[in-house]
Amino acid sequence: MSLVYFDPLFLEHDPGDHPEHAKRLRAIVDRFEQLGLFESGDSPTWNPATDQQIGRVHTRDYIEKLRAMVVRGGGRLDADTVVSERSFDAAAHAAGAVCDAVDRVSSGTVRHAFCLSRPPGHHALPSAAMGFCILNHIAIAARHALDRGAKRVLIVDFDVHHGNGTQDIFYDCAKVGFLSMHRSPFWPQTGASDEWGSGPGKGANRNLPVEFGTPVSRQLQNFADSLNDFADSVRPDVMLVSAGFDAHRDDPVGSLDWQTEDFATVAETIRGVADRHTDGRTISVLEGGYHPRRLAESAAVYWEAIITPPSGLAATS
């Protein structure tokens, strides 16, 4: 069984006139409903991430700052990141969705999960918001997976922007492998190929910077080769994916010239790695993608490729 997580609360994060608006998520939900991609007869319910779970990644001072700002009605956390009255609730509920997915996937009741949530999270730092992101949902879920007994976690990030927040959080952690493929040079100007991790985490961080104009076929092959090699080194028992769709050629914020079907190719690579290392189980979390129609199409083909067994193999729960 596979589950798609969505809650209308995610639409109540309202940054105003901003690229990261609620229509992005509405477009995905509409597309998934048209294609029957929500699991029939089973709509998951879950709790928001607790202060303890959030505090495994973010500082107490930062959490208190967020709460105080939303109580005042919202405001600007940095040049790009705006919160409204329901933003912290939406972000905590998004982080809770990924933690709940970790529980269900790890217990074997669910094979694949996709958290259709907002705001995104992979730029959020331990003590600061950044790049539209308030809480780092995938990092909170990775810590949750370790706390519940996972030995090694692999985070894969194919958003067009480097997942700098996730990298910073786990840069010295040997138990979490992080691989990011992203456009470079490009905002946030991090993610160089020589950023390998530090201390116990040396070698557990791998970046695949892509220069604009690189043929898409070469990007996808490099991703497949690097991810397979890196996963063999990490040997994860939990696989988390920061799924950003702003590498699409029509995206107004990013673009690496990808077409919609290229996200299916990425999904097939991810699924193949999961089949070898995590009993075929994956947990994906929505990150970027700012052309609502292309975002919805890309997310749908990605999810269909994740949940569809390779030819000749039967699906199992």
C-alpha cells in the first residue's frame, strides 16, 4: 500500500504575493484526484510534530521566535520567507506527516509515502528560516527515524536548489547520508562537489552540482550512477526524498531544462536504489516547483513511477 499525505491546513500558510503560494499545492491535489493517485478508501490522519521532535533539529530560541511572530499575525523572517497566522501550524503538521510516514513505512504497513505539504523545508537551518522554508521537515523525520531505531538514513534531494539546510544539519553525522543534485552556480551558492561532510560525517555528504546547459541525459545518468554508488556506501534502512520539481524547463524560479517525463526517470532510479537497500520503501516530501501546471504534471509522473513495480514484478504491501 502507498499513501499520499495532504491536509487543507497546508493551504493556510499565506505568504501573500509570493512564488510559494497555495495554488501550487491545489494544482497537485487536483491532478492526483483526476488520476486516482490518492489511495482508495484510506486517508491518513496524523499529529503535528511535537516540540521535542522539532527541537531535535531546531533551536528553542528559533521555535519561540516563530511562535511569537505568528501570534503577532505574521511577518518576514528573511528576504524570501514570510509567515502568516497559520504558518507554524502548517509547518509542524507537515513535519508530523513525514514522521508519521516514517513510522508506517518502517513498520511495513506502507510501502511508499508522498507528503504533499507546504511550506517547503530543505533550506531551513537550525536557528533560521531561509528560502521559503520554516521548519526542515525531512531533517526532523530523519532524526525521528534514528530515534526509533534506524541505523542509517539516506536523504536524496533533486530540487533545483541545493538543500543547504539539510546538509548543514547532518554535515558531521555518520548515520545520515545526504546526496543533492542541483543547479550551480545558483542560489543559495552552496553545494560544491568538495563538500563531503566533516568529523564523523566525512564522506556522508555528496553534492552533484550541475551547470546550466548540461544535457539533461547527462544529468540523469550522473544522478543514477552517483546515487547507486553512494547508496551502496551508506547502506540505508530508511530512504527519504526531497522532491523538488523546479528543474522543469518552464519553472519561473529554477530550471535545468527538464521535461515532465524526466521526473519519472529520476523516480525509477530512486525506486531501484530502494529495491536494493530498503526493501523497496520510500518516503518523499514536496519541496520546490513554481509553475503550478508543470509542478502538478511532474509530481504525478514521479509518483506513478515510484509506486509502479518494474515490469514483470508484482506489487507487495
